[in-house]
Amino acid sequence: MTATLVDSHCHLDYLARDGDLAGVLARARGAGVGTMLTIGTKLRDFDAVRAIAEANDDVVCSVGVHPHEAQSEQADSARLVELARHPKVVAIGETGLDYYYDKSPREQQRANFRAHLTAAREAGLPVIVHTRDAEDDTAAMLAEAAGQGGLTGVLHCFTSSRALAEKAVALGFHISISGIITFKNAEDLRATVRALPLARLLVETDSPYLAPVPHRGKRCEPAFVAATAAKVAELQGISVERLAEATTANFFALFPRAASARRAAA
């Protein structure tokens, strides 16, 4: 691949636990991945997430509490805003609602989600949203928050309905597609991606999870975003180079601090 890709959502701190972070990063760069956004899921682990971003010019990070962690970490918007002042922090999240696993009480998930939405607005940063089996509440909370103005973001690793995707796009959000798009049973998602505007699409790995075909069964890593991009390009009816160009431009438009971080490193 000659065009540069962005992995808009990965968990490099998880991959670092295997002791091969240098190899992971080298393989990503060799696959044409020019920027990686590594995601905060627990405030107690945020220092490790931020350190990886600080150590690598092509890595930026986010700060947040995953809905699975809502019971053990109650999010405070002021604390999130404080942590987000670091120049390598380009987004708030990931946050949201997960009613599939229900690892935290739903009311606490909603409370944390509200705190993140408030923090995103106050910090002037986009919010990264995780949603699973919670479409109605996700749509309602995003609409309410967006109605107050000053909110942008992305629904990451999107697997929900076309209706939710269209609602999110109407609110000014982006939709990020993971390796699930290559899975045999993902035809509904493929139909949604065919219908979505290219200007609102991102690609991601969510590594170390959800390795795309032809890497199924392996630990996922950012280099594999190339396979996801190839499938999304096919569905959109464009070249991989055009898809890479568009999703990279979309990423830096949504996460302008990432562009600033890249310029500062140059």
C-alpha cells in the first residue's frame, strides 16, 4: 500500500503486555499505518496509555472509562478535562453503553457516559463512543448532548443498525469500522457501510481484538487495519488508496489535536 492509513482505535497498552510493542509498531509502520490512536479504558491505567503516546511521534491517545469499568471507576468530568490537557490526548473516551455484557449497572454506565459527554464539550475534544445492544439510550443521550452544541465524536467498532448510524451522522458524528466488516456473518454491517457517506467513515482495529480476515484467529494489531480498509474500499466502490486518503483526512478533521501533535513532532 502506498497511501497512509490511520488506525483510529487500538489498545497499545494491552499489546505492550506481551512484550512486543516495538514489533507491533514496526509492523504497523511497514503496513502503511501513519498514525495510531491508543485508547484509555481505565483512569488507573491512563499513565501507561499516555506514556506510549509520549514515546512515539505517530501515536496519540484518549482518556476515559469504558462502560465495563463504570462500576469500579465513576467518571468525573472535571478530572477527565484535567487529564485531557496533555497535548497527546486527542479525545475523551472510550465511553458509552454496553447492555450486552452488562458488566456494570446500567444507571452507572449512563452516569459515566453523561460525565464523558460533558467533559468532551468542556475540553473541546471529540468523544469516542462504545455502544452494544443499547441503541435507544445511546441515540437519546447523544441527541440530548449534541443539542447543547459543541459536541463531535465517533461511534467506534460499529456493529449496530443502519438507523443508528444515520442518526449519529445526522448529529455530526463519524462511524468507525473494524475487522468485523470482513466476518462471514456481517452482511447487515456491510450493507450499512455501502450506504454511509465516505466523509464520515474511519477504520480501526480495536486491537488486540477482532482480527480481520485473513488474520482471523491471530492477536489483532494495528498493521491489520489494511485488511479492513481494503474491505471498506470494496464496499464503497473506490480504490484502497482513495479510501486511505479519505479516512486519514476524516481522522485529522475529527481529531485536530492529532494533527497538531504530528506537526510538533516533525
